[in-house]
Amino acid sequence: MWIWVAIGVGIAIVFVILASLYNTLVGLKNRVENVLASVDVLLKKRYDLIPELVSTVKTYMQYEQKTLTNIAAIRSRAVSSNVTQEGRVELENRLSEELGNLLVAVEAYPDLKANQNFLELQKSLNEIEEQLSAARRFYNTSVTNYNNAIEMFPTNLVAAIMNYHRKKLFETPVSEQQKVNVGNLFNQ
């Protein structure tokens, strides 16, 4: 009789542990999805701003058509519905890099830098980029917690059963990882 009670208690303990691990993984996955949705809201604002920025800049920057074309193409692919989460992270990293190239290229056009519409658009873009930076940090923290959980024992066993896989982090574009040549900044 006592053996059946011990087996029943053992099964109940295992069930509680598995349920706890399952709930932890689901909570972490949902947090990542929630944070990604917050990033999406900010990205939508940025997507809406890009056509105005490109239109304003286009009249001044005849020699920067490649950069403007790249920005428009990446934006179009990023807003399409058939992009995976990993693909979207990659596109967002590339879009950030191209927008950085555009803002650097603007330095060669004093008339554009003085244009009030451009200044307002640049200010809005800078605000959105700051908010995106904070949201990406939060996303990366959530993804790191999720990735740790699906790789560490014993949650990795439950994650394998649930078919959970690593998620990709937002990363700094390679161009922004380069050392800044301060001498060049003062010679401009």
C-alpha cells in the first residue's frame, strides 16, 4: 500500500517539475514575441518615415542613388509578410546600416542639411532610432534568456520535445563596429 502512495507522490512531483519547466519555456517564448511586437511598432514608425526621408533627400543627392535604392529595397522586403523572424532581424540590421550611410552622405550636401523638412525628418528618425535601440536591447535580453533556457538542463529536454529553437539577436552592423578615425572627423 505504501509503495503505491510513494509511486503516486513520485509521479506527482515529476509532473509538477515538468509543468513548471513547460510553463517557464512558454513564458520566455511569449516574452520574446511580446518584445518583438514592441519592436515592430517602432519599426512601422521608421518604415513610414523612410519614404518621406528618401523623397526629401532625393532632390539634393543625385550621386547617392545607390544608397537610396538600397534603403527602399530593404524597406520593401522588411515590410513584406513572407519574411521569417530571423530574416527580418537580418533585414533590420542591414536597413540600420544603410540609414547610417545615408546620414553620413548628407554631410556632403550643405543645402540639404539646412532644409527644415529634412531637419525635422532627421530629428524624428533619431528619436525612433533611440527608441529602437532601447527596444532591441530589451529584445536581446529576452532572447538571451530564452536561448539559455532552451540550451540548459533540464529545460533543454522539454524544449526539444516542444521543438523550440534558438532565436537570433539584433546585432550591430559591421560598419558601426569599425574604429572611428577621430582625425578624419576634425578634418571635415
